[in-house]
Amino acid sequence: MTESPSALPISRFAVPSLEDMPADIRERILAVQEKSGFIPTIFLALAHRPDEFRAFFAYHDALMERGGNLTKGEREMIVVATSGANQCLYCVVAHGAILRIREKNPTIADQIATNYRKADITPRQRAMLDYAMKVSKRAEEVDDADFAALRAHGFDDDDIWDIGGIAAFFAMSNRLANMMSLRPNPEFHMLGRQPKAK
Amino acid sequence: MTESPSALPISRFAVPSLEDMPADIRERILAVQEKSGFIPTIFLALAHRPDEFRAFFAYHDALMERGGNLTKGEREMIVVATSGANQCLYCVVAHGAILRIREKNPTIADQIATNYRKADITPRQRAMLDYAMKVSKRAEEVDDADFAALRAHGFDDDDIWDIGGIAAFFAMSNRLANMMSLRPNPEFHMLGRQPKAK
Amino acid sequence: MTESPSALPISRFAVPSLEDMPADIRERILAVQEKSGFIPTIFLALAHRPDEFRAFFAYHDALMERGGNLTKGEREMIVVATSGANQCLYCVVAHGAILRIREKNPTIADQIATNYRKADITPRQRAMLDYAMKVSKRAEEVDDADFAALRAHGFDDDDIWDIGGIAAFFAMSNRLANMMSLRPNPEFHMLGRQPKAK
Amino acid sequence: MTESPSALPISRFAVPSLEDMPADIRERILAVQEKSGFIPTIFLALAHRPDEFRAFFAYHDALMERGGNLTKGEREMIVVATSGANQCLYCVVAHGAILRIREKNPTIADQIATNYRKADITPRQRAMLDYAMKVSKRAEEVDDADFAALRAHGFDDDDIWDIGGIAAFFAMSNRLANMMSLRPNPEFHMLGRQPKAK
Amino acid sequence: MTESPSALPISRFAVPSLEDMPADIRERILAVQEKSGFIPTIFLALAHRPDEFRAFFAYHDALMERGGNLTKGEREMIVVATSGANQCLYCVVAHGAILRIREKNPTIADQIATNYRKADITPRQRAMLDYAMKVSKRAEEVDDADFAALRAHGFDDDDIWDIGGIAAFFAMSNRLANMMSLRPNPEFHMLGRQPKAK
Amino acid sequence: MTESPSALPISRFAVPSLEDMPADIRERILAVQEKSGFIPTIFLALAHRPDEFRAFFAYHDALMERGGNLTKGEREMIVVATSGANQCLYCVVAHGAILRIREKNPTIADQIATNYRKADITPRQRAMLDYAMKVSKRAEEVDDADFAALRAHGFDDDDIWDIGGIAAFFAMSNRLANMMSLRPNPEFHMLGRQPKAK
């Protein structure tokens, strides 16, 4: 048994090379690389299942890039809080970076990933995260009182669907990442930590 | 406060009429109705979000109708066991029906939904469900020993991905159904309960 | 290791033949068979311990066939909800059948066994099941507020005793059935599923 | 709100006077009082339900006073360990006293009620309590490996039934006592604490 | 494997003899022995780490012997309730004895260790223990509502700090005792059980 | 109710000014400030209780700065893993920074705080953290098998004490920080994130 820290692969499962991927998937990945400067490992790790890859990102974008009353930063808060509760390394680190960038706040992601009850958020955002965590950890108990609490903060049915839908989607995503032992790119750990970072 | 049992709607959220849906969604729903004789409520309840509807069913079909070593009945076993653990009424009842039909077995779904450890399944299927339940309830603890146990039963990496992927997808689906209070069609309760049923 | 589904026995423990049972137990069993058309496996599986058999059914009948404000259907709701939470295959399937018959409702048992919060029941019945589930899963926390909530729905002390007593009795029964791996008779799976069934 | 410690009644529910009880119950209670010097509160608190009283004590005696390989002290160990886990004040205090007396050991009950893994017991008794605790807290997971572990310590099927049966019976009893807020007699706290006590 | 009950050592770890201890520690221990008539095992079991010994007892005394609105008996109630929840044999038995003595009440410790919700305490003490248990078992959820509930019973900020501080200190102490398998002195089991004991 | 993010204080409780502190405490704090460039909030938040402050840091230093086979980085790994599990914002952020510095590794703290099973650590460190997490979350179950697993990796009794002692101390510290809602200094979020940082 070696006692040096393992140089862990990005996934337990097969990761195809770019040239072996279907063209649409390769192109999407190259576009992400162009924009971000690196390829988030989730794109590479899902590519061995093209149909699942396409459905995963279509679903992700439908929830995360949708118009509506939740800001993009708030959507990332939901991802980071629930992923912390589900102990998903990739999601906490990668979406933590996006959250810092969206909110232009270098400390918010660490707060929400560790204990959202102690984070610098508004009471409305606290109610949003209380509901997201309930959907994530005990959705079977969701009932009228949860909806009333959200409506008291001005959330409408579309907002409530978005909150719960994002929590549900990342319940799936967290499990996929944990079963793969998906490793986040090192770049994500630093992104958005300088207060004035782009 | 009324004391009569509520005539509950199929979902807490808006359910569009068929004519108000995008054509591709309406056509898919009509095709399902043609084949099944009724429209499973999940199709109606997701239709108010067309992009999510399309991604959801694309993902579902990629996992459930894929070739590979798991039979269609075994895929439904995974759905029913994890949905029982997540207390998802729609998924237990609707996929319980499909499981009975796939396995031509009128009692298997009740067994697996209630306590899969007491079900009439093979040791290989038991190992499959042990892993599916771990992904569903504590994916953060998945490690090498889980993979070794599955390989000892002849499962390869593609099979292991399928088992975990289905468990993860229904972790999402169970949460969506619970947040909607999605009601299963009454038809599902009876389907496949006669041993010789089609 | 065989890979065919096991033809499981009705209990892990010895099951005496009818002729080897004490006369009073044999007679009770034959009377049940006469009435139901089959012998529920619980009667056979407890018969190797005659004193426990007698006490078990005396206790069961004292709680389930007692007069009082709870209907027989409501008593079965308590059994099915708590047995689902305790993952007791025999109790969910056998008492699910009785519940469908008592309530003349082919879908109520699947609802209550899977997630009683989503079932077609009255607010009074919901309060009854909330208390029954608390007694079943965390009786150590029962306090004045639970009694106040029940009284607000018109339950008196005798009713509250009945609800808790049934939940407590089946906490025992669920554990006995799980330690035996008691299998329900196949007949129970279908009983009461036709809306007009007797 | 009064701030003095409440002089709590022995039960939340009605406690009949001796003269109002059926004769057989009154006689049993007087016999216990004759033998013990006091009436354990459980006898008084169950007496308002004569049929349940009779079934409860018949069941109790069938399990606790049965011949077989488990000593009477070992049977009480099962009661005390599982009642501690279920936070049942009456059962821990009353059966703790009986355990001290049976084992002629003034410290064993406090050990087993608090953390049986730290108690002065034999490896065979540890295996017995591991199984009893599994039946008490997660009987749905009982499987072949549990039986093999018990058999390795020489327990036969009758012993295994006894262990599980006692754990199951007190799962009921603990819940009844907690729903009643049943108070133990003060005498029990001291009984058996002097090493040479009768 | 021997089947006789083990004569367990007081700790899994090294226990130095009095003459091998630093002088200040030996003197403290002799003073305790002088006062109590025996040496509580915690003093001996921590002595192999003199710096930790000194810090542990300095911290203990700062919290337990401080002036303020909580009585010494109430401080021990916090220790006994949280130690019962953490299944710490040493702490339940040793501090249970001190609690009986402080409160001149032979039954209070058994009540609070087993289920503080059933104990003969004032509503103010119940609120104190509710908060202590929350700090002990789920401190991450402590929020404004907890402080409001305590203030409604007249607790000020210093009192609230004391309650939580004691619960936190014994969260540490319980873990140390459990990792050592620290055994309580036999004397503690009996102390304070006679109503008129000093 | 304001909807802007709260500018939260460093603690729910009183924080004395430097001039109001006892001289020894002020001097210790100034020395920390001199060395670190800022005053970690834990020093300020504990200062209103000088005796507890002194005991806390004496205990901390006895465990964290002790010689022995565990490196200073490994000691911080224990803190970060258990503090993540206990959702302690201050401890995860402040000790995460120290861990990055000790290990000269900008990503290790995020890994260990989120899911230590997925971290780049040696098998020996994994065994260390498995034990630390058991002490932190279910110390009552610690037994011989845990010690055997640690010894198989070469840990001796002093090492095992250190691992468990640190886990126990931070079980206390996490609870104190959560009851205070202690906020970490913003500086900690960035420290050690540049690979070549001092």
C-alpha cells in the first residue's frame, strides 16, 4: 500500500478524449473552454454517455439560466447549500466559485456551504434556502406550511418551483458526482476570491 | 375546516390543458395516451415547463430504455426500492405497476417498495439494490468496497453507472413529485396485479 | 450461490403443522380459514409459541375490535402508516388489504403506506396519523402539545389511548414480522383492489 | 405558570381505584403488592383497560418467565438496554432494579441502560444485546448475518426468538409508558443497590 | 475467548501511579481523595497528559463553580441530560451522584439521564435543558428563537452562555470518556440515593 | 424586517474592548495580532470569560502544538474534517486556512471540509480521519476494532489519544462557535490559497 497521497483521476469511470466524443458534445465543451479558460471536469466525466450528457445540461440550463424572480446568484446559493449538505466536493467547489462571481462576494460561498444559517443573506434568501434544504433532505415532508412561509416573502409559484427544482436537480447531480468521485478543477478553488475579481 | 377527504388535484402547481402545450409535448403525451390508455399524471404536471419536460424525459429514457446488462425489470426494481425509501407516492405506484408488468409478477413491487431485503430477488439483484439504496440515501459514502461487491456479482462499469444513474435520477424525480404532491393515476394501482395480465 | 429468486419460507423459524398445535389454537386458525378462505401466515408463524400466540391475538383484538370513536378503517390506517415507516412487509400487505376493504377504497392503502401526508384523508385523520407516527418513531418526545392537537380535532382520552396503543402494538408486531422475515399470503396483495369488492 | 417542580401523576390517563377494577385484575395486583411490598405503577396504569391489561401481562410472563437457555438476568439485560435506547423512564428504573436483583450486581443496570457496549458482560451477552438493539431500533435490517453471529455464541433458534421477542415486546411497552408518561415507583430507584441486598 | 465478565480497567490508556505524576497534579488528586473518600477515575485517567489535565479541570471549574443565576444543581442537570444523550457511562454515573447530592433528591438523576422530558423539574429548568440538548446534539441549528425562549424564562446572556458552555464542555468530556472506556468508581452508583444523605 | 444582508456582529455575546481585558489576555491577543496581522475573532469572543479563555487556549495548545507522530498539518486535518461535519463556519474557515498553510496545499482544506473520503490524503490519514469522525459523531460506539484499524497503520496509543482528543476538543469548540454564531475573519478565506504563499 502506497502512503503517498493519491494522484486521483477526475472520475472513477471512463473519460473519453475530445476526439472520441460526438461532434455536438465536443463543440459544447470547446465553447466552455473558450469562455472559462479550462474545461470543468463534469463535462468530461459525463461525455461517455452522450444522451445523458445532453439531457443533463439541457436540464441544468433550463433551471439555472431561466428568467424569473430568482437572481442567478440566488440560484447558485441553492446549489451550494444543498451540495454542502450532500457532501458533494465537485458541486461545492465549482458552484461555490460561480456563486462568488455572481454575488461579487469572496466569502459567501464558504458561509453557505458550511452553514447557511450563519451566512450574510437576507431573510428572504434564508426562507429560500430553508425550503431548498427541506426539498433536498426530506422532501417527503413538504406541505402547505412551507408554501405559506415562502409566499410571506413574496415568492410566487414559479419561484417556488424554481427553488425546489434546483434543489431536486442537484440532489441528482450530487449523487452522480459522489458515485464518480468527480474531482473539481483546481482553478475553481480560487475563482472569485479577490473582492474585485471580474 | 372541512372534514371530508379532499378531492386532491394532481399537482400543487399549474397543469396546462393539452391545447396550451407546445406541439411536441402534446404529441408525446397523446402518443403515451394511445399506448397506455391514459395519461400518466407526471406528463401533465411537468408540461408547464416545456424545457424541463423535454430534458426530464430525455434523461429518463436514456437511463431506462438503454441497452446493457440490466433488464428493464431490474431498472424498475431500482426505481421502486429507492422511491419507497424516499416516500414518493407517484413513483412507487406508477413504477410499481411497470415493475409488475415487466417481471410478470403481481407481488414483487409491494415487496420491493416496502422492504427490498425481504423480496424474492436473486443475490445479484440484492447487491444491485444495496448499491442503489446507498447512492439514494448516502452517496457521499460510496467507495471502492461498493464497486468490489458489485463486480463480485458480475456487474461491469457500465452496469454500475446505470444502477447509480437511475438511483440518482429518481432522487430528483422523487423530490419533484413530493414537492408537487403529484398524484398517481388510479389505473396504476391495479395494473399487473393479475398474474396473467398483459 | 444460486441466482434464481429464492422460494422463501413463510418464516425463518419453525412453523408447526395444524395437527401439532394445541386445540384452541388450531380451532382459532380453522375459524379464520373458514372466514377468509386462507390462513394468514401470522397465525401459523406464531403457533410454535402457544402462550405468545394467545396473548398476541388477545391484545390485537382488544385494540382493533374495541368499540369507541375510531372506526375500524381508521384503526387500520394507523397500522398501515406505522408499518410502512417500519418497513414491515407482512403488515403493510395484510393490513393494507383489510384497510381497502374497511374503507371500500382501492387506493387508500398504497397512499398511506407510502406517504400518509399525501393521502386522501380528513384533517382529523391526518392528526390521528401524525400522533400515531410520533408514538411509533419517537415516543420519547410525546408531550402536552400532542394531546392538545388531538383534542382540537375532537379526540378524547380513550381515542388517544387507542391511537397510541395501536401504534405501540404494531411497533412490536412489525419487529416480530421483520425478525421472522414473515411473508404475507399472496391473496392479500389483491384483496379490496376492485372498487366494488365485498 | 408555576415554577415549582410538578408533583406529576403516575399516568396522563385515568387510573382506577382498586375497588373499581375487575376482580381478577385486583387480585393480581394485590398479589404483586404482597410479594413486592408496593404496587408497580404499570399495574395501576393499565387497569383502566382490562383486556389489554390481561394480554399485556400474559405476553410479558410468556417471554420473561419462560424456561430456556437465557437466564432471567439476561432477559432483564435485554429490557434495560433497549429501554435505555428508547428513553423509557419507567422501564429503565423498574427493570433496572429487577436486573440488579437477578444478577446480584449493584452497578450492572446503570451500565447497560447508559451504554451496554461499556458494561461488564460476557462476549455472549454482548452478542445478545447487539441483536436485541438491532431488533429494537432497525428490525427491518435483520438478516442472515445476525443469526450467524448469534449461533457462533451458541444461541439456538429458541434463544434467538426469545431475544428478539423480548426486544419487540418492550418496543411496545416503552411506547406505552412514554405516551402515558408513566412514573416509576420511588422504591425501584434503590432496590438491589446494596451488594448483599435480598 | 473467555466467557466470564471482564474485569475491565478504568481506561483503555495508560494510568500513571500517583508517584509518577507531577506534584501539582498529585496534590490536586490527594485533595479530592481527602474530600470525597475516593479518587474519581477521571483524575487518574487524564493524569498521563498533565497539560491537558490542568486545562480540563480549569475549564470544568470555570463553568461548574462559577457564580451566576444557575444553581450548582442546575449545572449538574445539564451535565446529566447531555451525557445521557451521548451515552457516556462515567458522566451519567458520576455527575448523577453529584446531582442527587446537590438537589437532595434521590430520583432526579435517573429521570434526567433517561428522559429529561419526564423529569420533576420546573418549566424554567425544562427550557434550560431543551437548549442544552440542542447545543449538545445539533448546535449548528441554534438561532434567535432559542434565545427568545430562554429569555422568556428570565435567563440572561450570562446564563445562556453558561448553559451552552456546560453542554459544549461535556460534549468534549463525553467523547473523551467514551474513547477511553472510562469506568466510574463503584461508589458513585450509590451516592445521594438516601433521601437524607448529606 | 430589513431585506438587506445583515452586517452580522462577530458574536451574539458581549465582546470586550482590549483595554477592558485582563492584562494576560490582552497581551496574548496582541502577540497573536503581531504574528498574524489580525486578531482571530475567537480570541475576542472568548475574552468576556477570562478563566474559560485561559483554559480553552491552554487545552488547544496542549493538543495542537504537542510533539508526537502526528504532523501539525494532520492535526489541522482532524479539525477541518470534524468541523465540517459539525457545520462550524468559524472552524472550517479559520482552520482550513491553517491547514492550507501547514500542508502548502491550496485545495486540501476544501476537500476535507466537504467530504474527507474524496480528499488527496494517504491511507494512513484516511484511517486517522475515520476515527476522528467516529469520535466526533458517535463516540459511544468506539471499540476495539477502531483501535486495531489505527494500529494497522502504525499509530500508537499516544497518537490515538491525540486524534481522539483533538476531535473531542473541537466537538466543544464547534458548539461554542455555533452558539455564538462566531464569524471568521475575512482574511482566513484567502490565506494559503496561492500555492507558493508563505
